Amino acid sequence: MKTLWIFLLITVAPVLSFASELHWIREGGEFFLQSEGGRAAFSIQLEEEAWKKLSLEVQEKFRQSGEIYQFSHPASRWEGGKGFSSACRLIEGETPQVLDMMGLHKWLLEKKVLVYTGAGISAAAGIPTMHQLNLLFPFSLYWIESTVNSPEKVMRSIEYFNATCQRTRPTRAHWALKRFLDKTPLPLYTENFDKLHQKTGLNPACLASEGWEKETLKGYDGILCIGLSADQRGFLAQFKEMNPEGKILSIDLKQPSYLGKEDLLLQGDIQKVLPALVGGLRETNE
């Protein structure tokens, strides 16, 4: 049976003075924001069952037509070959293979690899982690109703997040990754909206706003995950689908939830591991 989606669009002006694009996907719904030129529009898109749990007052606002509230029955805006997978990779009770720095060097030099960064690479700069963002945007029924009734509240949260990103500088790990990718060009994907990669001169594909073409993941031996605690968008699940023999290698302080026994873990502080990686590769090349 085809899912019924209830779509609410709210336009707020004036608001953020800089362009921004954010996207959260949750069970039963999605939140999407675009802002530019002093105006912002954000949409809340819910499955019918989630919509039925809202108060009658908020349901009625979803039914209104016009510039502020719009109601329609489309499929998800991300349905199809581009966008987000509904199936996320979650592994329980398995222990990945442990890798040291020498093993990481060898793996990167011998394999065809994608690079995928998460909020952990930016945490040292003071950028809110995914856990903290989930507290700002919990997507609970209470939060949805509060957002519909007082959209300026969610705008203040977004402005706080954006202001933090605007004034923050890239970390040592960001600059180390820039030096690494300058010498070893690899496709770079990121979960992060903070633009810290862009401040170093890199131009990653931002999954939060751009989605991805599933076919572009095919033909890789592995994916290097940096500071990614969970496969919230299903990107790793689709990587495994397109590359059944492909391995996931994670650099993080603790084991993430997406690693299986065939995958690899280098446990350590990203802010130390990435600069050491770049130094080690430089010595190898010399």
C-alpha cells in the first residue's frame, strides 16, 4: 500500500541573513529547511499514521491552503534513485577487526575507497554533535505541534546552529583530511551542515541537502568513516548493497553501531589520528 504523506510548508520572513539548507529524516516524517535572502521556508512531511496522532488543531493547519500552510498527498520528496534509504545499517553483537596506523596506510594505498565524515570530526570545534542536534530538533509530536503553532521557535534554534557554524574554524582533523585528499584524491561525502570542509577548500557532497545517486556507490572496495557514530541516513546500508564484499573502516573513539565482523576499526582521537595518517603517508611516499 502506498504511503500517504501529509506536507506542511511554513514561510517565515525576515529571518536568517545567509543561505542555509538542512534536512532531518525520522521515523514517520521528515523536516527540510531552505533559507536565502532574508526568508526561510521549512516543511514538515509526515506519514498518515504520525499525522493522526497530532491534535485536531494542528491537523487543521496541515489542511489549510495558501502561502503559509499547504496540504498535499505526494510520495516522499526523496523517493527514487536519489536521496535517503529507509533501511539503516545497525549491527549488534559483532566485533570488527582492529586496525593500527600501519594497517590503515596499507588499506588506503591498496583499495578503491570513499571517504564519509560525521559530526565527530567537528565536535572539537564546538559544533553540536548529532546527539545535540537531536535535542534541538527532536521531531516528537510535541515538537511538531510547537513548531506549527510557533515557527519562530525553530528558527531561533536554526539561527543558533548556523551562527555557531559561521564563527567556527576547521579543526586539525579537517586540515589533515584536506592535505590527505590533495595528495590522494578520493570522493568525499559528509553528514555535516557546518561548512568546515568547505572552509579548508574541499567541496564534499553533503548528504543532508543533496542526497546521493545510488549507482555512484558501486565499484568501491571500502568506505572510510571519520567521526560517524551511526548510519542514520542509510548511506552505509546502500554502500553494502552496491558492494557486498566492500568493507567499512571507521576511525572513532569507540565502536560505531554499523560495523560488522568483516569491517575494520581504528580506535582513537580523530584530531590525532588524521594528522598522523598524513605524516605517515608523506614518509611512505618519500
